[in-house]
Amino acid sequence: MKELVVISGKGGTGKTSLTAAFAALSENKILCDADVDAADLHLLMKPDVGIKTDFTGGGIAQIDLSKCIECGLCRDLCRFDAIRENYVVDHIDCEGCGVCVDFCPEKAIAFPIQICGEWYISETRFGPMVHARLGIAEENSGKLVTLIRNETKKLAEQRDLDLIITDGPPGIGCPVIASIGGASAVLIVAEPTVSGLHDMERVARLAAHFKVPAMVCVNKYDLNPGQADAIEKVAEDQKMVVLGRIPFDPIFTEAMIQGKTIHEYKKESETSRIVAGIWNNVISTIQ
Amino acid sequence: MIISVASGKGGTGKTTVATNLAFSLEKDVQILDCDVEEPNAHLFLHPDIKDRMSAFTPVPEIDKEKCTYCKKCSDICRFNAIAVLKDIILTFPELCHSCGGCMEVCPEKAISETGRELGVVERGMAGSVGFVHGRLRIGEAMSPPLIKKVRSFIVDNIVNIIDAPPGTSCPVITAMKKTDYVLMVTEPTPFGLHDLKLAVEAVKILGIPHGLVINRSDIGDNGVKDYAKKEDIPILMEIPFDRKIAEAYSNGKLVVQEMPEWKEEFLALYRKIEKLVGQRR
């Protein structure tokens, strides 16, 4: 079974639109949306949610004020300044380390496990999809990504599917690390700008750090062909496979507004043809 | 004054707004790039970096001479960063959240702290604009502690503009917390709207006044404007799609330098924010 993860470093380069296009172009696959923080793939896939499950993270300190003697020990020990002067815990600042819980001499601090999101197994017109929603302002995005990647693999095995296409998050931190570890390959979608180049280089170094082979394609290349050249040169110097270039084309936005992939919206367009060519290159590279 | 520039969805123009706003102001201003995973503001401001420091977060170091393998440290650690097996003790520094619980609980005082490098913080000046950013070390998972280090350089009595990371979880919350105003940059597409709604929920939890900048305002649909109207969120600025702006951005140029007519627009944006924050105070 192969797992392709679409990432970008910089946000807004076209990860989700391309993932959706690949979903329309490929056979015998399952989709996974690992951008649990701001998931968008469902807006194009319109999944029928079959199974919905709560995602539980760690605990959060909760002080029973009737037992609290205001000794101040918890406030001294808390390195996250999460306990206010009135001994109420700030849920956003609480890191969930539980140090106050263990040290409270009055055993006045409970540590209830938090539900910090939910995840779904769904059906779409392109096959099954596993996706999630992390609660607003929650932590543990990496844990949730790991969970849904594992569930995706399980389901792929059950249904005898041989390809996982994962829409990854932006950046290079916790959720991205959780998204790419052990994947067959990552596809980095870069845009031809100084920031696109800078961010592509950082996320490529992350992929190399975790020994995941990387491929690169340049989206909206004609906004600055010189920068597109620079990105491809860096990619080649770093032994990444360059898959091709996609022009800036309003059909991506037009298709999105209709909740469609570009191939459903305008199959015969030049851009749809180019994206299909890139997908063929992806398949021949990862096989 | 502390203004954070946030978005939910990535690539909507946060850095464009933050850098051009900072550059347009004719007063003491600094920009703090808190998108430490992928910092970009320096590519447009070209600051002279005068000060560069590595940032560390404390992680445990065990003195094996003193350790009795009592397991109290591994029991208290909620992050599985310490494992004790008979007479072996292992630490996993990359999992450590630096809570200090293990050090506190150890009866033998066998645990001290060493540092795990989070990345670097760099400071300097871009013309008259103060500049601070953090660069997360490749392979480091936790950005919030580094964001806090960048934020520690906030200066009172000047304008501080925070360029926040995308998303709605802990990194963006860390960047936006305790700021006077959140400027949300969005694009009028279904993805932009969906992620904007999530970002607005996050800002509401923090209780910070907020307004919108709609970028590439003529590409897409009316969803964002309808939503803003319904939720009573002011639209403070609209930037149409313009190939000249896209090209300036792609080459690392500020819009206000290439197209000086935009400077007045950014000044007007600042005046609106100032007024809205003033009303609240």
C-alpha cells in the first residue's frame, strides 16, 4: 500500500484543490484529510459521514474551590501561568501536565479528560474518506493526525485499497511531522514567490530529516516564471522529483464555488489536462 | 498597541498586510513574525539582523549516580517523556513539555534541567521598523514556546504588529492572546470562508475585538461578505486581485513601495483599528 501526503510549507498554495483533483483521477484509493486544524477537503468531497467518534486528548486541571485552602503551591509550580489569583484554571493556558494535581496537599484538583475534537469515517463519490475536526483553540493536533492516519490505513486494508492520498497541513511543526512520518512520499505544492521558495526549502528539509522522499510541483507558475525556475532548480539540486508546473487558472476557484474538482468542472481544459499529467508522474514515481 | 494579523486559512495575505501596514505607519512600530514554522516577513522587509539568539526549552537530565529508579518521575509525566525499566531510565526530550514535574517529584534530587533547542530568535531593524522573528528548528514539533519567546520582545507604547501562523489551534492562540485587536485576512472563497469562521470562533474565545481584510476581493463569491454582515464583523479593507500586487509579492517587494498609492489605504486601515480599540477602552 502506498501513502502520498500533499504538503506545502506555506499555506494557500493549492494543496486541497490538487488533492481533490487527484481523488477524481485515481482508482482504488482512500482519502485522508490531515489538516485537522482547518480542514477544507470535505467542502469538495461532500462526504456522507458514516461513523463519528469523539477524540479525547489529555486532561485539564480543575480546582474544587470548596476544598482549596489557597496555599498557593499549585500557582508556584505551574510553569504555564494557568492558575489565576482566584484559583480558577485558565483552560487555554493549561498545558495538561497535571503537576498541580499531584502536588495539591488537599487533593482539591481534578484532571478530567477533555474531548477536543471528533473524527469521521465517510463515503464520498470518489471512495472512502477519513477526516477530523479539532476543537477550536485545542492542542494535540499531532495526536489526532496520527490517529486518523492509522484509521485510514486500517480501512484501506479492510477494503483492499492500495493507495492513500492525504491532504496535509501547512507549516513544519507538530501536525506536519505527524502527517509525514513513514509515508511513501510527500508531494510539495510550491508557489513561485520568494516566500513559496523559502517555505518549500524548509518543508523539504523536514521531509529529508524524516527520510521521506519528496516530489515538487509549482502551482500558479506563470505569476512569476523566474521564481518557478528557482524552485525547480532547488528541488533538482536536492534530488527531489520535479513533477511539472500548473498555470494560474480561475477554474480552481470556480470549481471550488460549485463544490467540484476541476476535472468535474472542466475536464477538457488545458489546466485539467496538465494536472492529469502531473498525477501520472506521481503514480509512476511512487510505484 | 498590539495588533495581531491572523487568518485561519493559509496563504490569504497575512504577511502582505502585516508588512505593508508596519511599513506605512509614521510612528514607532515593530513587527513580530510569530509564524515561526514558516516565517516570511523578513523576505519583504529585509531587516538588518543585529541580534541572534538560540531559544531553548528546559528538558530533564538524570544523574544516574543518584537515581534509585523509583519511577516517580515517569509516573508524573503525562507526556511519556521518561521511561523507567528496572535499572534503566530513558528520557525522550522531544516529547517533553517542560512542566518541571519530574524534577519537582524526584526524592533524590537526581534530575536537573538542560535545554532542547527550539530554534532561533533574530532581532534587527528594517529602516525605521523594528523587527523580531523566530525560526523553528527543522524537526522540532512544538512552536508555542518559541512564539512566546518572540512575543517577549513586545514593547509598550509603540505599535506592535504580530504576524500570526495559520490555523486555529495552539500556535495561533499563543500568537493572538492578549492582543488589542485581531485583523483577520481572508479571501472570498468557500475555503477562505470556512476557515475564517473557525478563526472567528477562536478569537471569540479569547474575547478580542476583530475585523476583516478581504484579499483578492473580486475573485470568488459573496459568502465572506454575507457572513461578515450577519456576524456584524467590520470589513476594514478590501484588496482586489491585481497582477501587479501578485508580482510585487512574488519578488519580495512591498506593495506600498511598488504602488505608493496603497500607503494611504494602509494608513486608513490603521486609523480604523485605532478608533475601534479606543472605543473599547
